[in-house]
Amino acid sequence: MCKIRETFSKRFATSRITIEETDIFIGNKKEIPAKEWKLKFIIDRDERGIFLEYYGTSIRDVHVHVRIYDNGNEEILDILKEYVAYHPNIPGDFERAVSEFKIHNQRILDSLREKQLI
């Protein structure tokens, strides 16, 4: 029995966001209209089984990127970083942090665009 719908619905229960069982088919890509969230998901398959992967941002600037497998297991995935963290007392640390920030966010953006999650 597929537990994707149940797991997704539990995660967004307070916002009353859910998906339909009929939405769970490989190749489906959808945006969920919601008041507090902007959510997009895809349904795909890998060596672990069928999964729903979604990326969302809330009105409180919270980012979530999760993959839910058909057995209900969740895998938390990387999100876009929103700020640069560095040690101001270490020479060159700002430049290092900015470089890592840009590389990380570009990698995530490329992946999300490829999957059509943004």
C-alpha cells in the first residue's frame, strides 16, 4: 500500500494541504495552491521505489525540500541557503563563505529547475 499521500498530508495537516491518491502516478508534476505555502511536487521512481519530491516555501520564509517514498519514509533534501555565515575574525573567511554559498545555491537551483520544482 502506498503511504505517500498519508505522509504528505500529515506533514501539512495544520495548513490543511493534501494530495489526492489520483495524483500519485509517475511523471506527474503539479503545483499545489495554498494560502501559506507555495508547493510544487513531482512523482518519480528510483532504486528505492516510487516517490513524491516537493519543494516549498512558506509565507514565513521557511524552505522545505523532501522526498517521500511509497513506504512512507521521508528523505530531507538540501534547500537554498538564505544567508552567508562566516567568521569575521578569520582573514578571507567571508570570501570563502560567499564562494561556498554561491556554489551550493547554484547546484540546488539547477537541480530544482531540472525537476521543474521552481
